[in-house]
Amino acid sequence: MTAPSAHPYADDKEAFALFRRFTGSEFTRLSRLLHSLDLAAHQTVYNQDTPAVSFYLLKSGALSLQRCGEDGKIHRLTVVTAGRSAGRAALWPEENQHPETALTLEPCILLALVRQDFLMLQKKEPALTVKLLTALQQEIYQEWLDSRIEFHALTARLNQANILL
């Protein structure tokens, strides 16, 4: 039997690539601001064009990020899996609204960082918030690299099948 963690999210540090560069002390200070949410499948986490009040880390489950186009059609942008983030607009000062809708595809556990708590942290510990934003930027860059690889693989398969002209 293991001793209980000093903080409820202490064991989550390694589960999120976003936090792997944080020291234990930095993660503890940041994790004190996180709120756990247990959601059933097919629940809305946030809606497109609504105020971006929270940033989310997906501890377990899967989320669909989708956007309603001008034609009224719903377009899935991506599926967010455990260890990744969503609701990033809440951390960008120039963003006031979510650009997409997030729906749970299965039961999910999310850790939420409320925008107001992030702004407070920004004033109290600017170095910690810069480290968080830098880690988030790296996560976004890695997602872009992964999507490029997937795009090129799909294009190669279409070319092999003589589907593309």
C-alpha cells in the first residue's frame, strides 16, 4: 500500500507531456489551481463562440473538437486523447471565446485551470506561467508535426491508388 500523495494531482505530473519539464515544486504550485471534472460520454465541455473561461487537460477518455461551418455543417477538427489539452483560448490574452466545441466521446476526467486563476498566477509567478505557455507551445508544435506526417502519408496512399491527379 502506498502513502497518499501530498497533493491530489501529484501523480499526474508524468501523465501530461506539458508538465514533464516542470520541477516537482513548480508542478505542485500549478496543480493547486486545477479542478477535476468527471464527465459522461456525449457531454459538452464548452461550445464554439462561448467565453473561454477554462483550459482543460484530459486525464482520461477522449474529446472531439469540432467546429460549425458557415454552411451549418459540423466539422471534426481533431480527437484529443489522454495527456493532451483543450480549451487553449482561455490562456491567450487576445482570445475571449472558444473557436471550437469540445464534446466527450467517452467518459472523461478533465483537469481544469480557470482563466481567472491563470491570470492571478501570471501576476504572482510570471516565470511559472511563461514555462506553462512555452510547454503548451511545444505541445501545439508537436501536434502540427504529427498532422504533417499524417497528411503526407495520406497523400502518398492516394497517389499510389491513382486517386490524385
